[in-house]
Amino acid sequence: MTSPPFQNHYAKLPDRFYARVDPAKVPTPEWIRVNEALAGELGLDLEWLKSGEGLAMLSGNTMPEGAEPIAQAYAGHQFGGWVPQLGDGRAILLGEVKHEDGSPRDLQLKGSGRTPFSRGGDGKAPLGPVLREYIVSEAMAALGVPTTRALAAVTTGESVYREEALPGAVLTRVAASHIRVGTFQFFYAREDVEGLKTLADFVIDRHYPEVGESEARYEALLKAVIRRQASLIARWMNLGFIHGVMNTDNMTISGETIDFGPCAFMDEFHPETVFSSIDRQGRYAWINQPVAGNWNLARFAETLLPLLSDDREKAVGIAEGFLHEFEELFNDAYFDGFAEKLGLRGEAGTTRPFVEKTLGFMAESSLDFTQFFTALTRYARDENVSHLPEPFSASPGSEEWLSEWKGLAGDEEETLSRMKAANPVLIPRNHRVEEAIQAGMKGEYSVFHRLVEALSDPFTERGEFEDLEAPPAPGEKVTATFCGT
């Protein structure tokens, strides 16, 4: 049995990029779950990982050879308000391991104790947010969304105090990296051009090697990050996902989804839907996510100005030119995604108006987002009207809409194939996630394990998980989700 072959290239950067800190020891760690499939992708020795030594590492009690635990420094705009220093206040990066595709992956412990960036907090994680992040991040991966992953979840045997005493836990998060827009903002705010260049070069080498040989490498970096974020946000919206806290410190430069605190998937479709308890103005509502993403990218572009040109006016012009491309990139990905969900293949001038009409119809009729597309996929399979949900059939205009859809869908076999690949049968519905959390708080994890297993293959109809497809009953609806801190 062997421990992970760690490296930590970020720890080789100058000291101002991070703080060296050891995870806090915990009294009696116990397993909740190890992600065996992900461990295999990372080439980890599963026998070691599930041993007492593995448990000790994943709870923060011991550090294996090669690990260099650090807390990364970053800043950020939170709901539009500038915070000059944030940083990893409850997460510690252990190091990197190699994915089977040859690229490095960060292993980070969340809930592992205080760091110099904790700002008075305890750096711990209650059990609920750990279970939530495990469920939702792994579901996102199975849904084909770029995302951080969950390698393991363990309890710590100690209480974490929020409004009440809660069981403590630690999540092992895996990411291509944990570099954010806010990481660049940290150096830009301090007028540290050398730090910005070092960070940008690190990012290019790690995430965008294809732009490394470009004469205008920092322009190419900006364009590449804009492209990935436009695609990511469109993918969220195609699934009815609302991030909930799209602050600049929660936008990764790699283009992965990060931070699953106050996020949620919509049940009934309404574009202005907000779940986050701290988003009181609806800044990050479903419909506002591309606007928020573009705003964040503008903040990223600002940080690159010193690298784009010595002439600030020229640098601003370069950045603005690339930022103007976001809307087109996003719209292409967004409408193409919905066209796939509807099984349409045709010119944008035809499909886009129908997508907009469909979303308007869904909102007016209060149709369940996921259930509507799943039902339409089943209807495309055999044209059995009973598959369609009752709110759809009872809605004025449903027959006219269905007739227009049939006219646009074209070849039945090709239509069905596209729809099955684009429309999940299962999503991590809020009430099911909450059910798993509440059971876990009582020490019962079977609900959690079953939900994780079901969501590992969300596009396949499986009878044993049919009950997890249903929208919540009125008394089961979750109307607010909360940040893990």
C-alpha cells in the first residue's frame, strides 16, 4: 500500500501567494464515503486510501510524504462589494496528483481548521455542507459540467458551532486548480505586476498550454478564459442550475464550477428564481448568471491590463474587444444547448425564437424544468401523450406548441438520440439533498449513499431510482439554500 505521490507546484511560487499551515487535528475521524471511481482516475492506491493511514490524511491528522499544505491567498468582489483579502479560510491545499489524462489535480481539505485567512472564523465545516458539496459536485460531473470533484467525506468526531452545535466533517475536494479571478485581483490590487505575471504564466502552463507559444500570450489567456466561462454558464442554465454565489473569488480560471454552498437546481421554472439566502437582491438569479459572469470577467480583464500593454489606453481597448465577444459565445452555447434538449437541428434564426417561446411557455405554465424535458424525451420515443405532465396538457397553447415542435424536430431517431443525451432523468433535487443531509445529521448515511449512486448515471432510466425523479410535494419544497460558513 502506498500513499499519494504528491507534488505541489503552487507551493514553489513566492511566499506572498500563500501561507504555509498544517490542518487541525481532529479527535475521532470516521468514514462517510470514498469516491472509488475518482480515486482510480487519479491513480491512487484505493487500499491505502481506505486504510487508517488514508483516513488520517483525509481528516488532516497526518501529512504523507510530498504533501506541502498551504492556504492560498486571494481577494474578490462579493455581491459587487470589494474585499481586498479573502483567501482559504477553511481549506488547505495538500498538493497535486496526476489524473489518468496526464494533467495535475489539486487535493484540498475543506473544513480543516483555521488559517491566516480565516478572518475570525474557526475554519471548520459542519456535516451538512460537506454532504451537499459531495452530492452536487459529483452530480455535476456526471451531468457533463466542468466542476470540482469530491474524493472523500469524513466526520471528525467534534462539534462545530454555528447557531447550534453541529457534527463536524471534512471534504476532500479535487480540482484542476483552485486559482480564481480573485487570485489575480489580489495581486492587481497591490500593484504587484511581477506577481500577476508569475500567476498568469503559471495558469497558462497549467491550464492553457496551447496559448503558451503565442506572441500575445496574455491576450490569448483572456480570450480562452472568457470562452470557457461562457460555455460553463450556458451549461448551468441548460440544466436549470443556479450557482447562488457567483462572486469573483468563486469563479475559477480553469472554467470549473466551484463552491456548492447556496446553489440549487430549479423545480418549477421561473427565470428570476433565487435560492441563496444571502442573495437578497437577486444578483445571481438564474436569468442573471450570464450578466454576473461577464461582470466577473471584466474584473479579470482589469487585472491583466498591465500585461496586455504598457499603454493603458491600448490595454483597455484590447480587453474590451475580447469582453464584447462574451455575449455571442454565451448565446451560441446557451441556444445550442436548449436546441439539443428539444431535439432541434436547424438554423439559429428558426431554433432560437422557438427556444425563447418554449421557455416563456414553461414559465407561464409553472412547468417543472427537468420533468418537462424528460417527459418530452419520452414522448419523442413513442408519442404517448400520457408521458407529458398534467400542467403541460392543461396549459392553453400546449397543442399548438407541440405541433410546432414536431415540425421543427425533424428525423425521429436523430431527435430522440440528441434529447436523451441532453436531458437527465435525475438531478440533485433540493428536497432530496436536504433529506440526505437530515438523515446524515442523525448518523444515517444510506439516503446519502443511495442518492450519490443514483446521480452517478443521471441520463439512464433505472426503475430502482424512479422515486427520485419526482418534483417535491408542496410540503417538501426547499425555498432557500445556505452558505457553508
